[in-house]
Amino acid sequence: MLPTFLIRAAIDWIRHDSQFKDSNPYSRCEAALTLVRRLWHEEMGRLDSQSLEQTVLIAYWEEFFHAEDPMPDETEWRDGLKNHSSAHDSYEVWEKWFKENYAEVYKDNDIWKSVMMSGWANSHQCVVRYQAGHWRFLPSKSYLPAPAMWSLEPHIPVVKETIRRVLDEELRFYTASGFELKNDAGTIFGSLECLGFDSRIYTLYFPAHSKRDPVNLDCGNMVADIVAPIGNEWYRQLDHVIFAENFVDVTALTNRTRYVFASRRRMLELLIDHDWQNAYFQAAAEGWLVEEKSVA
């Protein structure tokens, strides 16, 4: 099971369990954290990740702000958090305001920390992440809604295996083209739509004569764009061709994955002996999918 799916599935279950309907978002967040700890022990073994708790809290409040079916108390809470946090350009000022105005309920713990950070991030086009023992704000990119997550869930094994086969082919092609590949472990908590492919860091080193700096292959984001492209308002939805009528078209998935991965490889191959502009126009002329932002 993907760690991120376990976390998000537990959060969604808590949000919709009737026994929590008379509680509040804070209490449901506590319950989600407790459930994830139990499920993690059952599915993954030891609780050996020091960032599991913070990751669950961040995921809970992300779903809280983006849920398509908010409960009345969630609507009240998130409207209040949005309205108040948006008035503060500085997070530090917002945190001070929050602690002063909610002094009766506030406690110095990670749940309230995640409430404050997620509230401010949501109103300032950011996301919250917990990395190397520190809470951080990063630019907001996209979000896979819970309904799309559940539609994807039964197909995850076949989709992962299909993409894995294509990726293995691509890595061999890179080696044949003269690249040196370094494969390092990344975070175990990635984005669900990346299907675990963001848990490895693939660094490509150009042939020595090109004198270019190494690049990250960024498999996770490529997989996400294949499986669930960004639609309106930066929400991701499952690709309507690959997942037509609740089935996986493996041929369409294979062809799309090969095209996206090979497009990235062709651009990097051209950069061995060409400057960026000439490589870009050559790749485009050959019919490859090349985006300026991904190769600049």
C-alpha cells in the first residue's frame, strides 16, 4: 500500500464516519492521527518515520480546505481561517494574532501548529510541508480530490507496474546515450498521484564533454501529469482516455508514458551538444512534448 494512500484514506474515513459527526475538525484531526498510527503499524510495521505525525496533520488540513463535501462545522472553520489569515501578509503576524484571539483553546502542540500554517498557506497560494525536522511553506502546485483518489485506488497496482516497465526501459536508454545515473532514496511521503515514483531521486549526469550540471529526472511529477493532469483551478482529475469508463486502457497508458518520458529524454540528449534554444526547437520539430519550464 502506498503510504500516502493509507494516510488520505484514513482521513477520508474519519471525516465521513457517523460517530464523529457531532465532534469538531480538531477532534477529527486527533482521531485521524490515531487511526493512521494503528493502520501504519498493521500495514507498514514499525513507526520508524519521525515525520509521520506532521505529515498526517498536513494531509488532514489539506483535505479540510479542499473537500468537495464539507460538513457545516468545516465550512465555518475554513471560512473563518481563510478570512482571518488572508488579512496577514506575514505568517509570524498571523500566528501571533491567532494565539492571542484563540488563547482559551490554543495549546502549544503540532495540531494547532498545523492549523495555523495550513490556514495561512491556503490563503496565500502555498502548501505546508515538514522536511528535515522543519515546517516549511512551498509554492502551491496541485491537489488530487478525494473522489479522484477513490477512483484511482483499484487501478494503482496495474498502473504502477505499467509505468515501472516503461521507466526501466528509459533508464537503460539514458545509459546508452552516455548519461550516468544516480538513484537515491527520497521521501516516503509523496503525492498520491505520483504513485510512489517521487520516493526515488533520479539524478542524471551529462557526458563529461557537455560540461552541464546534473539534472533531476523528476519522475514523480511526470507520472502525476500522465495519470491525473491538472484541470481547472489546479485540481487534478484522472486522465479521461486512460481511465475511460472506470477501466484502465493499458495501451493508452503505455503509449502516453513512453511519449512523456521519451520527450524528456530527447530534450536532454540534444542538450549534450546544443544550447538550450537550439535543443528546444529541434525537439519540438521532431514532435516531442517539450515545455520550457521543464527544461530551462
